[in-house]
Amino acid sequence: MLSGHQTRPAGKQTKGERTRQRILDVAEELFANRGYEGTSLRQIARAAGIQEPGLYNHFAGKQVIYQAVLDRALYPLVEVLASHIDDAAQLRDFTDLPSVMTDLLTDHPTAAPLLQQAVQGDEDSVGTRLVMAWLDRLFNEGTRALQHLVAPESAGPVEQDRRALAINLIAMLNLVTGYFLSQRAFGTMADGNLRDPDNIARQKQLLHKVIRAMLVN
């Protein structure tokens, strides 16, 4: 992992580092539930248990906090894609990628609504632009991988190939993130928790079958 994303062990963090992490924790929940525009610095400060001016000891403003939240939540997804690109020799090597992404989102479920907020939000919003930059990075990594396996590098992809690859990547991302956005519906239909290990295992089995069918086609 990049050095910019490394942190000290929890027991060795300074008071300032612990405060910074607490700010990011509460800000992530607020941004996931309310969106970028719907979250204020005052709300973040109150949730973190500090005075609003105290935020500026750690972050220059709301946009910087949001960027740090996105870095922490979405960087692991890009890292996983990059790792699979380096290791994959054929298309079926990607069939376990959605399961790996599911594990990441199980540990960091707010990444899903962060993405959803941007996809559905005002395209001129600062928050939307920041998340879309992350999505571009995700899709560029995924497209590079699939193009390498589908078409010779010398030939280059045709526009139709790019569209097909984009549709497949969007479908995979929607399948993985959509699961974590459906707790309310699942609770109504089945009176359970989607993050229960048995339900996660069922979801991963289903994803494996669906993604394998997509890649074969």
C-alpha cells in the first residue's frame, strides 16, 4: 500500500492522530448518509466531539476532509484491481474479484453509499466531482486489465469493445455495491442482516456465478 495510506499501530498513535481518525470516522458516516452538500463542518465537529475551529488543526476544510475520506474508503478497491491486473493471465482469473471487493466493503460498508451519492448527485457538486475522479481511476484500471486480456495490445481496442467493457465493469460494480445498499429491503423481506457471514457467503457464491457468465460471454 502507498506510504500515504499507512498509519501507525493504534496503540502508538499520537493524540492528534487519534483525533484525526475520529474526525474521518464520523465524517465518513455523515457523508455516506447525507452526501457532501448535506454535511456541514459543524455537524462533523459535533459528531467528533470537538469545537468547529478545532477541525482546522487537522484539515484545511470540508473538501479536504471529504478527499481524505474517499482516499481511505476507495483506495483499497483500486489496489485490489491493480493487483488482479498484475496477476491475471486469463479472463477467469477475474471471477474472484467481486468476492474480494465484497470482503473490502464488508469491512468498510460506507464506501458503497459514498459511491452511490456521487452517481445520483448533482454533477456540478464538489463531492460528485471528487468521487467521479475515483470512479474514473477504478474504471481505467479495470478497462486496462480486460483490454489486455480481450484484445492484443498492438491492435488497440475498438469503440464497441470499450463500450462492452464499460458495461461489464459498471455491472460488476453495481452488483457488489448494490448489495450493501439494500439492507432496508432485505430486512423487510427476510428480517435479517446482509452483513451476516452466512448472507455474505451466499452473495459471494452468486457473484462468482454471475461474473463468470459475464466474462465467458
